[in-house]
Amino acid sequence: MRIPVTLALIMATAAIGGVQSQPTFRADVNLLVVSAVVRDAGDKLVRGLTRDDFELREDGQPVNIATFAEASTDARTSLDDGRFVVLLLDDYSTHPQFTSRIKAVANGFVDRMGPKDVMSVVMLNGGRSVTTQRPSEVRAAINHSQGYGKAFVSPANPARHAMENISSLAAQLAGVPHRRKVIVCIGPAATFNPATHVSGNQGEAGVAMRETARANVTTYVIDPLGLTEKNALSTRAIDDNVARNRGVQEKGEGFRLYQDGFAFESGGFAFANTNDYASPIDQVWEESGNYYLLGYEPARRDNRRHSIEVRLKKANLTVRARRTRG
């Protein structure tokens, strides 16, 4: 498999590593770092928590939180560095009719870039990639992307290909210390958010889960296929006006809450069966800029699946963080 983004990511890692400040967070190669996002009952982000407000468990057993830090990349006086966002665009399995929507979603992230943020544009099918802090260069790379063109038959196993690419990207991002690292997959949820408990997905998805855990990478999925209508013969995309006029309420074929999928297990989220893309972009950007870092030493270092549970001692607060490591 071609890995066309290696040089770009390594160059970016070297470039930003010497110029950006980091949260106060003790580096230790033996620690596994988990990013946690906390919200209140009104779904607002919660800041100002301390190490004592958290509990951490692996495989059901309490573990010591060895290192802790709060980061807010959007604070004007913050010394924390910005986000590192990789936009993984699907030019491999999504029909070309959705290419313009994929580009529009990707450009929505560029609209939110600040001076500290670094963004990569990677095509799932290989080819040109860019890693930069310049919004104009990110837009140029996005607009250069194409649909899969002549190959109008979807690949046999796009989910496997997607997991292999995520593994490769996460392995490269491991060299970026303590920066909020996010991979935003813009493509079908079925491709980028496979159910990790299904036996056929455990191989590639297991490796991807292990690599994203080691690098503290969170994965989000934004499905460009939009709202779908299911009938006896087919499932097809429809716009919001048609949905309202027909009273469509049933979710499209293959839709689920995605809470057993790869993105959720990595601490992220999958947004599907919606024509509202501004809200998911806002949520990803907000969560990637305001979070807590918890470091602990795993009891076992192996390639088996281990559960991770982050808990809060305060009532009426919810936390989302990585749920498993490979």
C-alpha cells in the first residue's frame, strides 16, 4: 500500500516541535496519554477541573493518574499549542457526486483555523498531501481533490483500506508531543467507523486502535452521504426539504448510533444521516481545542484489547475519552 503522506507529516512534526509551547505535562515514554472532553448538563464544555476530579480504570481496575494537564488552545493568553488536524478525504469509495460536499465540509474546518493550528490534507486513495499552518495551502489541497472518477465500482473492502491508512497516519503522529491530534475522516461512516466487535474488522481495526492509542489520536467521522430515505427497493440521499415534505423519520439503511464503532472507541464521534454539517464541524473544533490530558502506565504492554474508562467524581458532568486500546 502506498503511504504518500509520510514526508509531509514528519516535516511538519519537526517544524512545529521547536517553535510551539506545550501544556505542563511530564513526558514519559512508559505512559499512555488519554485526552478527555467534559461537558455539563447543558452540553457546555467544562473547564477548571483538577486531577482529583477524575478516576481512571483499565480493564475495570483503578490506575494511578501519573500526569495531568488542562489545555485550551483558544484562550488568548494560553501557552498551549494549537490543534493538529488531519483531514482524511475519501476519494476511494464515495461516488463522485458527493465530491463537492466532501470539499465543502473540509473547507469548513479551514474557516476555523487559527495561527497555532496545523492541518494536513490526505487522500484515502493516495496522491498529493499537504501539511501546513497556512489556510490558503490547505484550501488548495482540498480543491485539488477529485472523486474516484473512472472506477465507478466501489472497492471490495474500503473499511480495511481506511483502517490501514488511519494506522499509518497515527504512527506518524506519534512523534507530535502532547498536541491535540485529531483525524477527521470525511466519508461514509460504514467505511471509517466499522464496528470493532465484529470479527472481520478486528484485524485492521485492532491495529488502528493500538496505533491511535499510542499516539493519543482521536478519530471523528463526518458522513457526506447525507440524510437517507429507506424503502423496499433502495436507499437514496434526500435533501432536508424533501424530508420535511414527506415526513421522513426513519433512518437510512445501515444507520446506527455508531456508539460501538471505531470513532467512538477512540474518544471521537461519528456524524451520519444528516444534512447539517456545520454543527459537527463546530463540535469537532470545539472539542479539539478544549480538553484534559491524563497519563498513566498500563499494567500490561501487549497487543491485546484493553478497556479504558475515565470517570468523574462530580455529578451532572459527562466525559468522553478513549474507551479501548489495542
